[in-house]
Amino acid sequence: MSSDDATQGPHAWFSHDRFGMFVHWGLYSLAARHEWVMTNERMSIADYERYTERFEADLYDPAAWARAAKAAGMTYVVLTTKHHDGFCLWDSDLTDYTSVNTPFGRDAVAEFVEAVRAEGLRVGFYHSLIDWHHPDFVVDGVHPRRGDDLEALNADRDWDRYRTYLHGQVRELLTRYGQVDYLFYDFSYPHGRDGLPGKGPDDWDSQALLALTRELQPGIIVNDRLGIPGDLTTPEQYQPTGPVTDESGREILWEACQTINGSWGYDRDNHDHKSPELLVRMLVDGVSKGGNLLLNVGPTGRGDLDPVAQRTLAGIAAWTSHHERSFRGAGPAPFTPPADARYTLRGDRLYLHLFSWPMNHVHLSGLAGKVSYVQFLHDASEVRFEEATANDEPHGSLTPDAPQDAVTLHLPARRPEVVVPVIEIFLKE
């Protein structure tokens, strides 16, 4: 699907909304040292299963998650229904390895869906194709037991049975909770890891799984991590340097998946936190290139957002509360912004996001004759401007370095007290 196609039809909401919350939560939240702890530490199933006895989640409050997401300007929330460890957050008929069979004792997905919808947000599910707990999942290069005798371990494993299980659980998730807006599959690795085999589209029967997904939820948006084309691509932990294209050079829908501290699951001792300012810049940078941002939080083992996540989301909320229209419903602009700045365009309004504060003025090339009014977005205070055309000599208050065909904005010496200042430029019809 091209980015132009995505602005029409059932997926138009995604290109419009631009900002969502990712939630990684499960047994690994109790270990509190990365969501891949089971394989990173080569844990046996028995060692890992002990966390089910401690999964009380007495502070689980998806309504609080949803409120924090909405305040931060996010309009959809994606929950990990099952991660690679195989533990399920819903009452699956296909396994006992679920949140219902723990001291918590409830269907966490059902409560999540209800809470997210109550805030008017869209529902997204993350679902891992991998399952290190399932007895028929063939041991491979990412499995916790990858250092053992693979031939002996895999001798009695029935892959067809696992694939049936995978498809069956997807059917449960897409038939029990009403409309699901987004399904984030994770992930294919056909080339393997560390010289050991991996798994790809043929293993998952991705074509059939995608067809099942669309049959059960016709309007759903699906990523491309089944290893076949979906509705969008999902660069992880990096920011594309420009519009994302497919092999033919056509622009495609994309969403950058980012964390606050580099870990998806709760990681107690990881203090490498991104600031709200950096995260706002990442959001704006993505929108200026036609992309979305899916920002992750990893709730604690008790089920609440940790203080860093709360402060970070509150810091973003302080900005989005006054600047939402510079990214919601906005996209790339056909103009080149000044250095260390980004443009977004929404209808006849051009938004200049200043990542560093200029001294007294900023030149906007190519906008002479196209601007009717300029103001700061956070307080609607007017910004004075002048124009230079191809025939003008520098004069008056225009600076000598004003390029031809530019608009020069005159700015106060003091930077506005917002994490990223935004100037709203009204274009002439």
C-alpha cells in the first residue's frame, strides 16, 4: 500500500493520527531485566514458569495507561497479547499458560480492550509468532535452548501442530474482543541467528495467516513482520532519514517503534532514558517524513507505569496539549526547512518546528508571496515577518543574508518555554 493510498479508505485513521502507545507487559516484567530475559539467560521452561506463581499484578490498571496515552496525544494503544516467552494475557482455550491461571486470575486483554475503548482510543494487539514455551516450537537460533543438542530436542516436535496453535490463537484474539484496529505481528527471521536456523513466512504459513486476519477483521491494519508485505513497515529503534520506499521506489506507510530506555519490557536498572524533548523531536521528525511513532512503555510486574514512564508521558503531554495540530492530520511539506528544523503541513497551515533556537530571526526559503499570517502555536502570539523577492536588495530590517524568495520571521531573543517551539504559518490560497 502506498502512502497516498493510506490516506483513503479504512486505514486513513492511521496516517491521520500519527502517534500511538506500545505496551510490553508479561511475566518478564517480574524479572525486570528485558523482555528477552528467558533466552538471554538461557532459562529452562521450569525456571521461567516460576514467575507465574508471582504474577499478582495487583496494580494492573489499563484505564490509567489509556488516560496517560490520551493525555500524551496518542490515539491508539497496542498491547503484547503474547510475547516470545509464550505467556498469554487472555483466557485462551488452547493453553493453560495464561494470566487466568496465575494469582492475578483474570483476562488482562479483555480489561485492556474495555479501558482503551472507554477513552475513545483504538485497540491494537501485538502477537508473537515465536513461542519458547510451546512443546512443538522447533528450537532454533533465538530459542533459550539453542546451545543444546538441537537434533535430540527437535526429534519429537510437530511443527504442523504448533502452526495450528498459532493460527488458532490469532482466531481467538480476533473474534472475542470486538473490533481490533491494528495487529502487530512479531517477527520473521528466515536467515537464522548465530549460524543456526530461523523461521520465515513458509514456517508461519504467512499468506494463510494474513488472509485469516483480514477475514476476521476486514478493516484491520497489519504490519509486515509476517515476512510478506502488509499495510505498513515498522522500523525499530531507529529513525528513517527520509520517506520510506519499497523495492520499486514507491513511498510506503511506516511507523517507527521506539522505547524510552532501549528496553521494551520493564528493566529496573536501565536508566538510559530519552527525554521528552528528544521523543517529541522524534515524533515530529517522523511526521515530517510521512511516518508515525509508536512509543513503548513497559509497566512493572505489579501492572502500573513506573515513575520514569509517568514523567516522560506527562512531559510529552505538556507539549501535545498545545501543539497537537502540528502533527495530528499533518504530513510532509513541499518546502525545505531551515537548518535544525522540521516542517509539517496540515491543509493550508505550515508548521515550523525549531529544534534549536535562532538568534532574532529565521529565513524560510521559497515562501515569499505565499504567507498570509504567522504565529506561535503554543499561545497564538503573532510573529512578524517580511519578504524578500528575487529583485529585492537587502534593506530595512531584512538581514543581509536573507535569501531571495524568502520569508524572514522576527523572533524574540528568549526561547518559548516549551520543549519544541512551533510556529504556525498560514499559507495563502
